[in-house]
Amino acid sequence: MKKEGMAEPQREPSRNSPDNKEPTRSSKGIALDRRKFLTAAASLVGMAAAQAVIPSLHAEAPSSPPVPDDPTRVPGAPPTPYGQRAGFEQATRLPGTSHSLTPLQTLHGIVTPAALHFERHHNGVPTIDPARHRLLIHGLVGRSRTFTMDDLKRFPAVSRLAFIECAGNSAGEWREARGQTAQQTHGLTSTSEWTGVALATVLREVGLKLEATWMLAEGSDAAAMTRSIPLAPVMDEALLCYAQNGEALRPEQGYPLRLLLPGWEGNACIKWLRRLKLGNAPFMTREETSHYTDLMPNGIARQFTFVMEAKSVITAPSGGQQLRAGFVEIRGLAWSGRGRVTKVEVSTDGGRIWRGARLQEPVLPKCHTRFRFPWQWKGREAILMSRCTDETGYMQPSREDLIAVRGFNSVYHYNAIQSWKVARDGSVSNDQV
Amino acid sequence: MKKEGMAEPQREPSRNSPDNKEPTRSSKGIALDRRKFLTAAASLVGMAAAQAVIPSLHAEAPSSPPVPDDPTRVPGAPPTPYGQRAGFEQATRLPGTSHSLTPLQTLHGIVTPAALHFERHHNGVPTIDPARHRLLIHGLVGRSRTFTMDDLKRFPAVSRLAFIECAGNSAGEWREARGQTAQQTHGLTSTSEWTGVALATVLREVGLKLEATWMLAEGSDAAAMTRSIPLAPVMDEALLCYAQNGEALRPEQGYPLRLLLPGWEGNACIKWLRRLKLGNAPFMTREETSHYTDLMPNGIARQFTFVMEAKSVITAPSGGQQLRAGFVEIRGLAWSGRGRVTKVEVSTDGGRIWRGARLQEPVLPKCHTRFRFPWQWKGREAILMSRCTDETGYMQPSREDLIAVRGFNSVYHYNAIQSWKVARDGSVSNDQV
């Protein structure tokens, strides 16, 4: 870190600071009359107005906005109805053809901004008018019903923070260390505060029959995505969600309505939800026969493996980043579809010594948990790893242990310990141990 | 709510549902070949492509995007690097000349989306290049230092959810029921997950002197906003924040760096923070002499009244909304700058009978807490109120009790119980009791 010295571009103290000893500008000299500015701002738009009075502007990187030499000498932009992030911030999801990955390595805390929540859709993001959207509930119920969005919002609501992880997150890591960054290896998981009505509340309303044990959930996207959901394990927590991080669901996350099954794989949390059919057996859709099964070494495919087991990843330092010698806070995320994370351990020597990381409060069930671990990097090669234990006592497996059980045939539910290799030059890369 | 019947525009079940009994389309007839779509999507942009193949489109309200009759028959939009909300969602901050109000009545849960976090600035929102931004710490310290943003991000980080409320929130309510909506009466409070370095960590680094008891914090906006902060009460919790809800601070909330003093009035949480000067007395800036004091009935102004006391507001039903007879979940927010909310009570009869509301977990200190209260509205006139008690035992005062102590001279720190009047026609309006 730098020693001593004043800040370069903004070196002058405020003109209205009572402790301003420097004989610089008078309050008159700068002519930033607040009333005049507000009047001007009212008739002009944003920085376009402000920039007109700036004597000199820096044009930095091509994507950066023009910046005044001294922001205290230039009236700022007026309030706006709906804010945007700073032009300097360029972190994005990494889009594929039918998914996009959250940039975990750039994020802080546990909340994923909705704009950066990962995506996975099977035939694109539909455009749905919420006023015309309906949810049909039928099958083994006392009376079939359709619900408007207004109907659903009138029920008692529930909010909770929860992660959603795609079953295929880290699928590229089965055979080789393929992902170059944490975004590429682990970017199909995100956390939001979700709000909706409890599935149990709505099923009570339609008179769920005693013999109903499974439910078909269907989306109104162009894939008409469908999954069979066993009722017993989800009745306590399943939500029909219409809001995410305070505002309406984003289109990519199922606007206007999605199913949330906390801790279960993302594809079962049907988005753009339009239909629930109650039955007494699984419906065997293509998504649970040709897809979303786990092929074991003996050729048998495990079906309906919904729960996302405990997993963690160090997001900084992580692949593609560059380390400087000295103090480094190792930061990452841990989560478990079985409940709360109770322990995260970090190793900086490829798994020989493990020490407990600090868990950032709040630690919530079925939610990303931020962990932090202080480290001094002395310029030597290192292998960084994290492993998570959840409230059931289950510990995230090593790659070796996972493959011993699962083999190499699987696509989904890869939750092995991730290793990042720090080279002597400080570069960090994916390196399976 | 509607009885029975299938959904109108999307009445046909999925073609690939195994329980599809209707003799409708064959999988061939719709010709939604996934591979073809993905290839097409790669060379076209979003719905522009998808719309070209839609036989008929509804153009709804002028602001709504075109919507296919049946979204399952139209390939959806491809993934995007940075998501936007649905075109149907139009909730906005309500901008004044130097502030904008959060639309509390449209929000869910406790997290405020960054785009809708209230604003308050004293000479506009500056544009600051984070690579050139510096924080100077000087005065009663062992060695003055400037820190780059990279320097600050290398320190151990802390994340927490916390509300920030403007001292002037609800200021219009002192003399009359002026605000027509919850946004107008209470929209200067918002909650985010903030991440940064603890003030205590950075002050340890510069060698805080024993005699230092106050700190001047200065922003690099065009008002060079400055406040004096007593150190003792903030050392445990104050943060120098660079992130909000996972991503970088938004420009309106102090990008690239702001002070967060959990539970204290927003103006003291200096945004665009560029300087901390340590001293042994308050610095008496204009913001604590001409502004941000509380003028009492006896003509004496209380100074340095930083803490935002316990407060709550019913956000639904609230002013400007329209009620329908039957079940209504009364929903609102409660918060206290002193710690956790321990109880929220709701009255539907103007304060004669109070009953406990359910607090939505997680209930976090110095953070918005969502409360819910089930109610049957039978079409009669009603006065809805909420009152909050915090972990210190302090209970939010009635308007009468607040004014008995504070009189009518004050601008800041109005935290009286808010009343909403429900008329027989279901219209809801601000009505002081």
C-alpha cells in the first residue's frame, strides 16, 4: 500500500471545512450557487449539463465516462427515477447460448444483484404480460382453480434469502480443470431475497387431496419446461415467488411467477410458472428421463436427485486474478441445500493443513454464506482450497472422493473441493488436486 | 378471486407433458427446434428476433412491450450480460431537486434494489473515477496516509445488511398529513447489504492517537459535504463501504466509497468519502450548525442527534392504494437505529386495540424488518396503524406524544406512528390521528 502523501487529483480540502487552513479559493470564486444549479439541473439532463461547465475532462478507458479533475468544483447529476451502476463498473454475466454465469469473483457479501443473477433457460426468456398471466392448479385437488397474479399477491406472503444453483454448475470440472475463473467454474449459483406465497397456502385453498404425493410444475416458456416434484419434502418451504431482491422477479428468473424449492436444483424451480398438476406418481417428463439424471459408473442413472449438496468456492483469489505479496484476505462463498453452513475450512497448501474460516453473519439456511480467511502470501507457490460442512454433518468431498463414488459419467451435481494454484508470479489458475 | 376455469391466453398444456390428453399440436407442428432457435438467436438481438415469427402481438398499455398470445409458441430472448427489469414494471423513485424517494409501497421483503434506493445529495451526484479516488486520513494519527480504492479493498472486509434513513424522512408530517403515499411519507429509508472495511481497522493502520475523540468526514461532491462524528459510539460498527447489494456502490450512494454508520442518520454516512480528519472536538461544520439540528419548543436546538429512533410504516394498504373486501395481509417495515426490532403491533381501529404482527425472519439489528398481520376487511371505515418496539424497550411514539416533547419547530427525526384511513369505498389516504 502507498505510504503518506495527499491524494493527487482531489488534493484540496473542502472550501467549507472549518479547519481549512490552505489559502485557496473563496466560496465566491467557485460560484457553485446551489439554487442556480438546481434550476439549471431541472431543465437539463444529468451529466450532460454538468459537463458543459467543466474546464477540462479526462477521457480514460474507452468505456469510462468523462470525469472532472476535481468533482467538488462541478455540480453533480440530479436525482433519477431508476438508478444505473457507475460507468466504470463493467462486471457482467458470461452468456452462453442458453445460460449466463454470475461473476462471483467480482461480488461482495451474499446478495447477488438481480442484473447479475445467473440464467438458465431451455428455449429463451419469454415475454409475459403479468395482467394476462394465469396459474392453473388441477389434478388431485378438491376444485381446479386458476389464479391471477393479483390473486396470488393477496395471500399471506413469505420472504426469505435463498441460493439457487443450477444442477449443472461446475459440470465442466468432472474430467479436467476447464474453467479459468470462478465465474466459469461456479457461476451458476446466485442468492436473492425471494418473496411469494407458500405453496402449502395455495394448495390448502384448492383442497389438496390426501392421495396427492407428486406435483407437475410447468413453465410458459417456449420449452414449456416441466418437472415432477414430490410434495412431502417441499411442503414446508416451497414458495410461488413474484419478487426478487425487493422488486418484481426479473424476466430471466421467471417473471411474473416462479417456483422456489429452497436447496433444490434450479431446473426444478420452474420459472414462468403457469400450471401445477397434482398426482400420485412422478410424471416422467423428458427433463427427468433424458435430462437431469446422474449416470453412475455402473450404468444406472439416479433420478430425482434434487438436493444441491454442500459446496464452496474461493472467489478471491481465484482463477485469472493476480496476487500481490503481503496480506491477502481469502474470500469465498459456501452453501448447502440441506440447511445452514456450520463450518468452512481453508487450506493454502493443497489440503494438508486446514484451518477454520470466519463465517460472515447472517448465516442463513439454504443461502450463500460468505467466508473470510486471513493469509500472508510470501511469494511462494500455493494451492488454495475451501471445504464446507453443513448442519447435517456432511462435508464437501475432495475431487478424488467424489469421483470414487460418482465416476466420470455424470453431468450434474459436481460439488468437489475447488483448488486454485497461485504461481510465484502471483497469477492464479484452476488446478485440480 | 376467480373460481374455476382455465387460464385465457395460455390455456393449452405443454406439448411435451406426459399427461397431455388434449388432441392439440404435435411436437412437429410448432417447429420450435431448439438448435435452430439457438443458431438464430446468436445472430439476432433479443425479442426483435423472436417477434418476427409471432403471428399476432398485443400492444397493451403504451409502456408495455409487445407480448405474444402464447409465449410457449415463441422462442424467448437469449441470455444477456446485465439484466433489466420487465418492461411492465414501472415503479420508480420520486425525484425532487436534491433527493428521490424509494417506492416502499411497491417493494417486498427487506432488501431495496440499488436502483430504487432513496437519494439525498447536497449538490448533485459527482462522477468519480475509482482509479483516481483517494482517501486521506490525517489529524490526530501517528502518520497521515492516503489510500487508494485497491488499498482499502485489501483490508479484511465486513458485510452487513443495514438500513439508511435520511434524518428528514417524514419531515413533511410534522404539521399536517401531507404525504399521499408511503413513498411520500416514508420513502427516505432503504436497506442494502453493505460491504467495506471496518473504520477501526483503517484507524489502527494509521495509528489513531489516544486523544482523538472526533472525526471530520468529508465527501468529494460539489457540496464537499462534511460532518463531525464522535468516535466512541461508532468504532464497533462503522464501515468504509465500497459495495452495495453485491456489486459496487451506486453513484447516488457514494461511489466509489462511503461511510456507513449503522443506525445513524443518512447525512452523517458521508458519501464520495475523500477525507477523515481526527480531532478532539467536533468541527462545527455548517451541516451541524445551520442544518441537521433539532429545534425544540423552548428555542434551544439539539445538536448531534445522530441516532434514528424506532419507527415503522404500513406499506400495504397505504395511501393511494385501493382495498378490496375480504382477506388483506397488512404488510410493512419497522426499524430502529438502536438495534433489533423486538415487536411490531398493528391497530385497525385507530389505536384502541393493538395486536402483535408477525416479524419475517431474518430480524437483523439496524436493518429493515418486514412485518405481516392478517386482517379481514369488511367494508367499514378503518384506521390502520403500526408501532415498533426495539431491543432497548423504546416504543415508537404516537404523534401526540412526539409533539408534546418536540413541538412543531423541528424538521428532522419525525418517527411518530403513521395512520392510514381506509374509506368505505376501499380508498386509502393519509390521516393523522
